[in-house]
Amino acid sequence: MAELSLVLNSQEVALGLRKEKKQPKNTFDKVELTGMITQEGMLRTNPVHTRIDTSIITDGFPYPQLFVLNKVVIICGRTDIYEWNGTALIHKINVTGGMIWKVMESFNFIYLTNGEVSVKRDPWNKYYTLDDEVISHALCNYNGQVLAGSYKRKLNE
């Protein structure tokens, strides 16, 4: 894992660092911060993360695209969609290539589009299927409702 080190040269920023909450501010006690993240308003050690091996996706930039959702991690290549099971990529579906992927999640329901095809993930059996009802370039979850914009074809075409 690469180590991240941040040296604070600005006096204004360095004044705000302190060892613990009860220590007074502006004491110039700390001027260097290494391997920490902010969490719940405090500095904590950075958790160790393992890099997902995406070497099977050989598409050029901007792929692979990584989507970390509430209950699943989806990795998209230009024409393939994978799920991360914690140790490996599991191939789910092969589709027509398009633009970059957009993903919308509502609880266990997931909807993906790349401007050429739309894919939905069934919340019960977790299968991915092509959805030719609406193909769009933009997705949004508005209070649990799927909003899709910039349609490629009309609904009643």
C-alpha cells in the first residue's frame, strides 16, 4: 500500500492540528500529518484497502469504471459488467459498447446505462438483464423513483 504523507507549511492550517480534542487549539504542537483520514470530525488511521484486480478488463481509458453501491460493488468495462465478490470479479453480462456508464441504485434495484443499452439488476435473483424500454444518457434516484434523461428512443416508439 502506498503511503500518503502531507506536510503542512501553512501556519493557519498547522495551528488547527492537535493530538486530542481536549488539547487547546493554536498551540503549534503538530505540523505534519501522515497516514490519517478525517472521520466523524477527528483524525483516524487510514484503513488498509486491497486493490481490486481489474487486469481482465483491457479496455482503454476511462475503463474500468468502479461503482461502490450500498450492497454491491460493480465494475464496468466498455462491453462487460462485473460484480466484486470480495476476492474476484464475477462476469454478469456482455452488452453493446457505448459511452461511460451511469448507475442508479434504489435499495436492491440497480439500473445502468451507457447511452446504447440499459441494464437492470433484479433485486430478488440478482440477475442482470437488458432493458430496451428506456435507453438514456443520465440517471437519478429521486426519492426512490428512477429518473432518466436524454432518451435515445421514445417509450412508445
